Amino acid sequence: VQLQASGGGLVQAGGSLRLSCAASGRTFGSYAMGWFRQAPGKEREFVVAITMSGGSTVYADSVKGRFTISGDNAKNTVYLQMNSLKPEDTAVYYCAAGPTAQRLADIQYYWGQGTQVTVSS
């Protein structure tokens, strides 16, 4: 099983980026996929998750109203649209898969490699 994250980059504050995470090796229709991030000197934190079958979502308070997660079961891919980016959103973003959106913050079955997001002020 492999999770391949992409879409990171450098953007100015207020800008937007779209991350993608493509899963391979199995289908994830009955699982949740989501994103965590880790800023320099900080612990990895949960950002957002979606249950692929029903579309249930969970967002961290820090990104509500700015980030939107969506999933494409046919492509086994999850997307993270990040708008109104702030310098404090700067981090390495990791995708992960787990049982449900409500539990992904605590239980992860698979991890992808990170993709760097840098927001300049």
C-alpha cells in the first residue's frame, strides 16, 4: 500500500494551494483518508479527514472555513483545497488512511510521504 502526496509549494499569505493524495495497492472506499501537518519544532497535528464511502468530514478548528477536503473513490484519491493560507499553515503535510474520519486523528493505518507547504508573509 502506498500513499503518494503532491501539490505542496510556496505561496504568499492569502493564497491557495491544492494537495492531492493518491492511494495504491488497495481500494480505500471503506476507509478514511486525511491530512496531518508538522511545523518545524512542533509535533505532528491532525488537520482534516474524510470517510471515503459516506463523505463524513472532520476538521481541526484552525482550518475550518479555509480548508476543504474531498475524495474521489474512483481514483482512490483525496484532495485538500487550502484557501486564505496563513504563515502559521507552513508545515510538512502528510496524508494518512485510517478507519473513519472521526477516528483518523487517533488511528492511522497507512502514511504517505510529506509535501512541504510554505506560506510567506
